[in-house]
Amino acid sequence: MNLDMALLRTFVAVVDLGGVARAAQRVGRSQPAVSLQLRRLEEVTGAPLFQKNGRGLALTEGGDVLLAYARRLLELNDETVAAVTTLRLAGSVRLGISQDFADGWLTKILARFARAHPSIVIEVKADRNAVLLDALARQQLDFALTFGDKNARGAIALGRVPMVWIGSSDRSWQGADHIPLVLFEPPCEFRRVAVQTLEAKRLPWRLAFSSPSLSSQWSAVEAGLGVSVRTPIGLRSPLIILGDQDGLPPLSSGSLRLLLHHAEGKQSTAARKLQDILITTIREKLEADIGRA
């Protein structure tokens, strides 16, 4: 028995996007065609993959097992195709990323790219937006992946990510005299939104902890020193998303754009290849997260 990569790709898309309709758009097929592919995959594997769960679908035990292997097979397939079709691709690429992405799915994407293109050297710098954009302007980076809603010349919008209150699962700030904040120093869009929200609601606040390191901020929040405003990307346990029930009002701005900036001048072939992969995979990841939500 040989598994068809097209069937596996459709199967994974249905799971990630939470339904046949959204998956059909992803794979460029009609909804009946996607349903037919799923039935064909069930015939090939000899096991049902989905079961009814209210108004939606849930994976069966067999579907859950297949999903893990399907992801691995598709990754290996895509790496193989990329490696064979770009054997002469070489050079170096310097990428700046927000600290939110320093530990998570983006680093896995970069690792896959490095395995597929071992002759390309990837240098990654994780820092604040302002630092990354300054390095980009100085030609010290080829790309910078940042958050922001300000118009940036030449930046590619990859999607929107939510902004949320984040705190420790062990603390509640309901009825507190002041809301202690754990934030970056300005300029910082997350800081601006947090302060603007509290002042608009006439809620007193104080700066409890500030650090240029996002990891240090998470440690401070985890220790109960205060709350922060960030995206759920890279959120680690036991940190949780907070809301009204925790004494915190809805944020004045609900989301930020995720932007990919590139340095001025002609891009190398290696840089263009990485840019294409980043655009495609990040958009798909954000779309999948929204679909699951």
C-alpha cells in the first residue's frame, strides 16, 4: 500500500483548518472533491478517520495516528523536493524575529529549511521591533518579522494576531488597588495599548517589572509580579489569558498585523527562497490557528 501525498495534504488541511470548506480553498479543490479524497484515504488505510462531534467532526483513534505520520511524511516530501530542485542554492540569510517566535513553530520551520538547504547559512536574531528595524536599516539583516500597524514601505502583511492580557494561573487581580504591569520600555505597541486601555477605564496601574528580554518578562508574570499584554504566540505554562473575570477590561485594540520587512536592494536567490517559504508557512499557520479557534 502506498499513501498518496495529495490525499495526506488534504487530510492535514481539513484537520488544521477545522473543516472541509476552508481546506478546499487551501488545496484548490471543490468541497465535493475534498470529501471524495477523504473517503479515498479511508479506503486506502482501511479505517475511518473522522467521527461526528456535535455539529463538527473529530478524529477517530485511527485518524489521530495517521495525522502524526502524515505531518512527518509531508515534511519529508517537501524537504526532498526542495533539496533536489535547488541543489545549487547556497549563500547566507540573516533573519530578525520578534522574541515571541524564538521558541516555537517558526524555529521548527527554519530548522526544516536548513535541513533542506544545507549549503545556506541562516543567522537568526531575536529582539524587539525597534532593534530589528534599526538593524534592517543598517543592512545588518535581510529580513525582519515584526508586529505593528503602522504603514511600512515594502513590508508584506502576513496576517493579524490577537493581543491579550496574560497572567499567572495562580493570581487574580480582581479588586486590586493597582494593576501591576510587566512590559517593555517604550516604544512598544503592547505597552501603549495596555496603558491606554487602563487609563480609558480610569483603572490605576503601576510598572512592576520591565526588561528587554521577553523570557524575563514571562518569568516575572509567572512569579505573580504583574500582568502583561502580548500575543498568545509562544505562551508557556502556567501562564494564561486573562479577561473580565480577572478584573481586566477588553483591550482598546484587539490585534496587530504581522509584517515581514526586507532590506533595500537586490535579494539573493537564497533570501528569495526563504522569503517565499516564510510567507506561505506563516500565513497557513495563522489561518490554521484561527480555524481551530
